[in-house]
Amino acid sequence: MSRYRPPRTAGTPLITPEGEARMRAELHELWNVRRPQVTQAVSEAAAQGDRSENAEYTYGKKMLREIDSRVRFLRKRLENLKVIGERPSDPGKVYFGAWVTIEDEQGETARYRIVGPDEFDLKLNLISIDSPLARALVGKALDAEVQVHTPTGERTWYVVEIDYP
């Protein structure tokens, strides 16, 4: 059995202005704050002498590689993203960036915002536009019935409210 795994797709190249600001803040933090601190720590550890058995030096070099890898990813990803900040021409339908309130058959409601794959966070009720629920919701109007295949089976929701920030 091979260990090869095909690379993940990057997802839809869309992002909200808030998501872009968070990614740029992370990039700034890594490049202008964390990296100089780690570089300083590595140079101090290297000055102590034997590097082959110096845990601080080895750990610092590993941290630098991780920071550099994340910085490369963020820079490349940010240049390929399209920021969507304006409201759609038809605010009565669900599109990227919308806050959608849905209700299931038992009357329980949930409110989600459809965002890009780089900024989804279920704790904040932000779902990726690439998720099955978001794909089913896009283009639907108020009172539309949405059926989604979930791991527990087929679920039905109704669009109760659509709001754009």
C-alpha cells in the first residue's frame, strides 16, 4: 500500500473582507513579530557552542521552518483570493457572505454565515461555501426547502431569514 496522497484542493478562491484582514494580520504577526523572536533565540542558542546536542537550537530551527512554510502559504493564498465585500444584486437569495437562518423539521433554528474555505469556524457559525449545506443553500430564496445528505441521513431545512452585513 502506497503512502501517496493526492494534494488537497485549495477550495473556492473567495474570501470576505474580514477574513482577508485576519489572514493579513496573521501574516504580519508571523513575519514581523514571531520570526524575529525565533531568529534571535536560534542565534543565541547557536552561540552556546555544540549545535548537535543543543535542543533550543534544534527546536528553534524547526520553528523557523514552520513559520516560513506558513508565511509562504499565506502569501501565495492571499494573492489568489478574490475579496467579495459588496451585496449581491438580489439580496432575497442566498449568496456568498450571507447570514442564513435555517429551521429543521423539529422547529430548531440555526444561523450560519457562508464564507470562504480559509475562514470557516463552526464556533462562530461560519461555514465554508464548499460545504454540502452551503452548496445546497446558495441560490435559494426565503421559505425554500433545502435537502442535504449528512452522515446521519437525509436532512431537510427551510430558509427562514437571509441577511447581508
